[in-house]
Amino acid sequence: MSLKHVASFGAVGVLSVVGVLGGTRWRRVELRRAELNEEYTKLMTEMRTFNEERLTRDGRLAAKEVEAKATAETVDILWSDRLARYAEVNKDLHAYLAALPEAIGALKGLSNHYRYMSEEMPKFMGFDIACSKMHNLALMLEHGKAVGIERVAAAVQEMFAAEPLVQTVCTSILAAPAPPHPSSIAAASATFTFCMEELDRAVGKVAMRYAAALEEPPNATPGILSDSVRKLVGMTRADTLSKGQRQLAERRRDLERMLRRAQRQLHTEEDIRAALDYTRELDQHLQAAAPKRTDLLLSLPSRKDNFLAAVRSDSEVKKAIQQINLWRDSATTFLVHRQAEDALQCYYLLLAETLTAVNELK
């Protein structure tokens, strides 16, 4: 074997050894690199965790710092406010202490006033109660003018239970029947005028029928021709007046109606009493028995009696008389209530004058 071959074998062996050593070193390097990479990853993870914990801890510390600052500011504000209030309280207390002597003097005066009021309070209370009753009585009387004294009589009687005059007046109002009645003299006058006009209208109709019956011939010729003649005669009698004369007659009747209405107006309580007397006389006159008829010729007094009998027997006249009787009852009730109002008004004036005199004496 030559040296060249030995050298080549040696070179191959050396290269093999070098390759084995190099591969072994390379594997060691790779393993070490893997270990280092793993350690680096762990370190990075730990660093990230540490940074996160540090940031969280910094946030908590910042929040605690802000909270501590807010707490400190709140405490400062509270203490400042408390100190200011303490200062105000001290000032008020000093002012109270400074004004205490004056307050004690005022308290003495107030205690004297209370003692005087406790001694004189029954008199004052009695005077105030009397004034209140007087005021309430005035209100009741004013309300009674609008709704009727019988609506407030019970309240007035209960209010003045110890007054004999008020008790008597209210008892008379409550005990008597209270039919519908006018609330004023004007209403009574209007109702009286209406009733009398109704009576005039009813009596006028009876008079017209009675006059027509007197003008009829006793024995009228039967037949169509005679009836036509009578109608023509009636139309001729109706048309004898001219248009101006008819207007003048109508104006005269209207004037007479206005004059009668003006004469029947009632303005005072005396007028109402006179109207009551007149209606009683009228009722007695119309309700009187008619004289007996005889077989003698009809004279003027007998015709008058016949006319009165016709008036008394007429249904419309009877209805008008009933209306007048109802008006008389209502007007009587109105006068009674008006007298009661006058009595209560006099009592009110007497009470007011008495309280005024008592107040002046004080």
C-alpha cells in the first residue's frame, strides 16, 4: 500500500471524524437553540405578565390616588362648611345672649298680656260670638230675601236658641203652611194684575154673550132666508164704523186697559193689604146668593141680578175667582213672611247697636 493511499484513507477518516464531530456539535447547537428559544418564550411571557400586573397595579394606584384626593377635598369641604356653621352658630349664640335681657323683658310683658287675656277672654269671646251671630244673621236675612225666609228660619232659630223673640218669629214661620208665594212686591203686583185681567176677560165674555142674548129677537122667523137676512144685518152693523173709527176705538180700549193696569199696580205693603180687602169683598159679592125670580116683568134690577147670576155661573169666571183666591193666600203668606223679616231685621239692628255701644265703652 502506498503512501498516497494511506494519506487518502487518513484524509477520509479525518473528514469522517470531522463530519461526525460537526454533526454532533450541530445537534448540540440546535438543542441549545431550542432550549434558549423556549427560555426566551417563557421570559417574554413572564415579562408580559409582569407588565400587565404592573399596569394593573399602576391603574389601581392611580384610582386610589384620585379617590384619596377626592376624599381629601370632601373632607376639606365638610370641615370648611362645618367650621363656617360653627362660626354662624357662635355668632347667633352671641346675638341671642346679647338680646337675652330684652327678650326676658318682652317675655314678662307677654306673660302679663296672657294673664290679662286669660282674665278678660270670656268677655272677648262673648263679644266675638255675638258679632259672629250678628254677621250670620245679616247673611241669613240677605239670603232669605233671595230664597224665602222660610228656607232660613230653621237655621236662625237654631242659631238664636236663647232669644224668645227670634224663637217666636221662627216658630210662627215654620208652623204655618207655606204655599207658593211671591218673593217681592213687584211679583205680587204682577200676579194680582194678571188675575184681575183674567177676571175682566171672563166677565167681558159673559157680558158680550148676555148682551147678544138680549139683542136677539124673541121669535125669529125660521127659514134659510131669515137667517141670511140676520147675517147681513149683523155684518152691516159691524161695518158701520170706518177704519179710523175702529182704530180710534182700539186705541181707546188699549188706553183704558193700560190705565186699569196702572191703577192695579201694587207698590207698598199697604197696597197689598188693600188689594186683599178688595179681593175678599169681590169674592163675597160674586159668591152671594142670587135673589129668587118672580113672574113679574123684568125690570132693570132684575136684569142686573140675571147678569150677576150669569157671571157667577160661568166656568171661566169661577176659574178666575179661584186664581184670585190662590193669589190672596200667597199674598197673605208673603205679608206674614215680610213681617217676620221686619221683626228679624229690627232684632238685627238692635243687636248691632248694642254691640256698637259695648265696643265704644271698651
